[in-house]
Amino acid sequence: MLDLELLRSFVSVVDAGGFTRAGERVHRTQSTVSQQIKRLEDDVGQPLLNRTGKDVTPTEAGERLLSYARRLLSLAEEARDVLARPGNEGAVRLGIPEDFAAYRLTKLLAAFSRSHPGLRLDVRADQSVYLRRDLERGELNLALLKRPAGEKDGIAVWPERVHWVTSKAHPIDAKVASVPLIGFPAGCLYRTRAIHAIESAGRTWHMAYTSSSLSGIQAAVAAGLGLSILSEMAIQADHRVLTAKDGFAPIDKTEVALVAAPEASPATLRLADCLAEFCNDVQAKAA
């Protein structure tokens, strides 16, 4: 079994980039931290850090261990926190798409957390491809995620309205030779849909702007750097929706699904009910 104290020192060395600064973080001397890393390397049977002068970087094995170390330390912290809470209801780890995080959902989650003081709520906004992966790994208990329409699993499903958008003040010429696209990094459902739609129309494209932030994508569209696909709730006043009349066909259907991990806790299911009510309300207002 891996020692959490050794893992904590290992993560600190990687994050700090050296033994001295890591020692300050974990309140240990440099020599103590160095000894702890040596013990950890002996435990796993291979070197975890490259030591070049004052620079310290993880080896390939160290890179692999690093993500596991962070998760183990996070789970240990979560366990301590949950057990210390009066009226303990456990913990719920929730994943949501970033456009939902920016659209009133954070207020609902804050209210839910206040009404359940014995519950630890951990929320992460991310691309749906990563939310699905982490749900399958058991790192999330519940997720709202985007996916192609027609998949079967999930507590509830809602059809999603997505549109091509350009800048209202600086629109992109619809007949441009190579369509400049704006989107999330590779793996994003919208990005894949946009590329498929452009290529199906026999046109060429290039990525003009890539961002892992929804606000970055919205700003790039508004500035006129290119076209993007956005959900209805993410379209802003300085965006203009493009239609088939502009030469941009409708996007293949997508949906929002609420999916829980197997054997979800009562607290997880209560949160799922709140999220389902929220999504039903969003759907009704958009109809």
C-alpha cells in the first residue's frame, strides 16, 4: 500500500519544482523530503524524479503515478472531511458542462449545499468527454453531459438546441475559402460536429482559435475571429445565429443526459432530482 505522506511529498516536489520549496509546503526539511522520495521510489521499484541541477521533473513513471497520487490524496481529504461533518451525509462528486455552470446552475448547487450542511459537494465543470470518462472510472457520482442524441443510459435526457454563431459586429464572410472555426480542444462534441458539418458540405476549414474556456470561445466569436457552435444558453447578445440561408446547415442532434454512477447514494439521487427539475425548467423556457 502506498504511504499517503510519501505521496504528499512527491506531489509537493513536482508542484514546487524542487525539494527545498516542497519541504516548506509540507513543513519538512529538504533532507527529510529527499528521504521520503527515496522511500517511495524503493516502494514502486523505479525512479520517479529527474534531478538536473536545481530542476526536478517527474520521470515517465512519475508522470503516471502523479495523477493517481493526486486522486488518492483528494479521496483521503474527502474522507476526513466527511467524517468530521455533523449529521454526515457523505459526499457527492458532480460533473457539469461549462455552459451550464455559467447559466444559473451554480446558484442551484449553492442552495442545495446550504440545505444539506452534512453533505460535501464537489463540483467540476469540464468537457463532456472527460466527465463521461471520470464517471466510468468512479471519480464522479453524477454528471450532466452532452452526447449524440439517441443513447440509452441515464436518469433523464433532454434534446439540445445548438446553433452556428458568428460575430454580430464583425461577421465572417459565409463564402470564405477556408472556414475559421472556434472551439474547445480535440475531443469536444461540438468541435467534432462542426468539422463534420463543414466537411460534409465539401468545404475546407481551419482552427482559428482553440480554448478550454467557454468565456474565451464566446469572446473570440464576438471579436470576429471565426465561427463556432454554441448551445442556446451560451449564445450572447454580441453573437449572430447563422442558418441554412447563410450556407450553414443544422447540426446533427445532440442531447443533455443526467447520468449517475451505479449504486448512487441517497444524497446523489436527491441532487439528481434537483438537476432534473432545473433542466426541465430550462427546456420549458426554451420551447
